[in-house]
Amino acid sequence: MDGRENMTIAKDLGSLTNMSKHEIASRAAEYVVAVTLLCLPAIWNGFPIMFDDVGGYLERWPTASLGFGRSSVYGLLLWVTRSAFFFPAILLQAFAAAFVIDCAIRNFVPARPRWLLVSTIAVLSATSGVALFVSKAMPDVWAALGVLALHLLAWHAERLSKVERVALLLIVAFAGASHMATLGVLTGLSLVYGLAWLARRKLGLAPNGFGLSLVAAWSGLLLLLTLNLIVAGRFALTPGGQVFLFGRLVADGMAGRALGEECPRPDWQLCSYRDELPNSAEAFIFNGDGPLQKIGGWQDPRALHEMTSIIERSFARHPLEHAVRAITLTAQQFIDVGIAEAMAPLTAAHARWTLTLYAPSVIPRFDMALQQSVSIDLGTWSNIIVAPVSLAASLMLPIVAAILWRRNRRGESVLPFALFLALLGNAAICGIVSHPNERYQSRLAWLAVLAIGLAGHALVQRGGSGASSSAVSSGFRWVS
């Protein structure tokens, strides 16, 4: 090999090195823009978007206690970022969202054009509440990130680098530990993926990362139990599930009916207050002078046992009515995907009291935020764009999955089908245990819009499924 050839090789290697640096710089810039887009609501507001429940999360660590439906895991994130106005938590949520969306894009669009991540997030932000959920000091956005990350681990593990797999596993675990409804959806999906693996011969495909996804989903449970032990000395789940369910039965009239059929009973203190039951679950749970407080409150073991007993008795007496009601509530929650109240000002005195007590330095900036100082109406955007697009995409998921399956693109068909199951499971858990609320479904519904877009790309790709798989397998990785 002569000197000229050596110079040519050196020049080529230099060009490759420069191209790699340019690509890294371009991707870094793309992430910066993507994260900024997701944080825009918080930047515009002048403060992370807050919610009435934020106080319940924030006070977990300083009080060394378990909160009613408030995870100590997410509470730790708020606790350690309080001195920086919670903005590090928002940045973490934004980066995690950009990362998971980017991983999904690279698996469906291997030869993706530059800035596709930015344009995708821009479209999602314009048609859904993803940026609002990222910018909110609540665990809402982690529900969707956990579901999508779990899918990538289960079905695309071989296309991910070690760093990506570890990062996605941590996202799934944190998401599950941050909210009980999310934990229920993730563990349920892991079991569905297990069934797909067992039926791999009949289906013709299987989750190649099933073991990894199983570890990720159930690590969330272990993380929650461990941190609750550290915080409160109790190896227990986040409390409150049966109270939420009982509150819903109070609102439906089923709790009052059970009391009317069974009382008087010496083991049911609520028999003495059956005529005082309110018409809403919130009033029953949070009224400081209501029947729940009169029998000891949600932390009293006897009160919890009594509510569980009434629930069981009501289900045993009227199983058909409860089944019909469960189906109705699931359907109602599935279609309730608006974001009109996403930036409503805080009304809970407890939230402000907690901020004043544990993060007093944030109060002036919190009071100056647009959310607290002006009226922000998102109703028109929600009703005209977000709700119709989210609902249409959600309903299209099984149809698109069937089309992909019939066209022998079975690998791509799993994403829309799995997300439909996740949306259905979330609607069932939230609607039945609590009550339909647009926030519960909207925090997941933006995944349907993303999945339809990715599936649309798969449908227009030329070549058979083998060509598609080969192209995906040869797709570039920038995280090693």
C-alpha cells in the first residue's frame, strides 16, 4: 500500500469521523428542540403546571407517611426538585418522553429524515395533551411513557442498545411505581405479552424481549414496595384503592342500597350514617365532617375493613348490575379524552398549604404563574381538535392492527393492538375504581395518534414484511 493510498484512507476516515460528529451534533440539537417543545406550556406559564393533588405527593417524604393514592416514588421526585421550582422534574419528563418517542420512531422508520422527532412531537403537541402532561408536576405523562417503553422492550429488544434497554427498563419501573393505575396497566400488559409468547407457534410471532419486559413491569411493584418501606416502615402498596371504589359506589347509590338491605349490623358503623351519604365520591372521601371521617377515616383499619365488607356484600347481591355498570363506566372513560381543565387554577387549600410548608421559596413564582393569575380556557381546542383526534385514533387502533396483520406485517401490527388494550385497560381501571375523568384517559390517548402515524408509515413502505424487518434491523443507533 503506497503513500497515496494511505492518504486517501486517512481522508476517508476523517470524513467519517466528521460525519459522525455532525450527526451527533444534529441529534443533540434535535433533542434540545424536542424537549423545549414539550416544556413550552411550563415555560409559557412561568411555572410547572400544578394540580390539586400535588400536595399529597410532596408531603410523603417529610412526613414519613403513605398518602391516599399518592405515590412516595413520584413524591421523592418532587421533593428533591422543590428548591428549583420543580423544573428539573419537568425536564426529566420531557427528555424521557423525547427518548421513548425517538426509540419508537427509529424502530418503525429506520431511514428516518432529520428532525422527524421534532415534527412528530410538534404534531402530537398540537393534537393532544402530551406537552401539558409533560409540563405538569404530576405522574400523568409516565403512564404513556411506561406503556410505550414496555412495548419496545418486549417486541424490539434486539434492535435496542444496552443503554437503551436499561433506560427503558428504568422508565417502565418508575412509571409503574408512580401511580397504581399505571402499575395495573403495565403488569396487565406484561401478562398479555406472556400469553403471546406461549402462543408464539400459533401466532407466528413472539415478544423476543418478553423476559426483559416482565422484569421491567414488575420492578415497578418492587420499587414502590421498597420505597414505601423506607419512607413509612411499611412494605405496602400506595393505599386508597378500596376507598376510591367505595366512593364510586356511594356516588352510584350502590353503597346506600347495600346499607339499606343489610342494616342494622353491629359490624357496620355506616349503618348509623346511611342517610347522610353524599351524592359524589369526592364529597364522601374528602369531606372533613362526612360519614367517612365519623367512622375513623381512610387510615382507620376498622373503617377500611368495613368498606371492603360492604363492597363484597354489594357485589355478591347484585353481580349483574355491577357488571353492567363496569362496562358502562369503561366505555364512558374510554371516550372521555378532553383536556379542557388541564390548566385550571388550584382550588385545594391543602396543595397551597403543603407548598407553603415544604417549599416556601416557590410561592411568589407560583402565585405569578398564568395558571393562578389569569383564566386559561382550553375548551375550544379540546373540543374541536384534541378530543376528536384522540378518540378517532383510539378507535382506529384495532382496525389498523387488523390491516397490518392481513398484509403480513405482523410485527408492526402489535403496536396498535397493544396500545388499544392499554387504553381499554386504563379505562376499566380508572372508570370502575374511581370514576370517568378526562385526565385519566387523555394522559394515554396521545399514544394512539403516534401509533396511527407509525402504522401509516409501515403501510406505505414498499416490499414484504421480510424487507421491512431487514430495514429495521439495519437501522442506525446513536446511543451505544
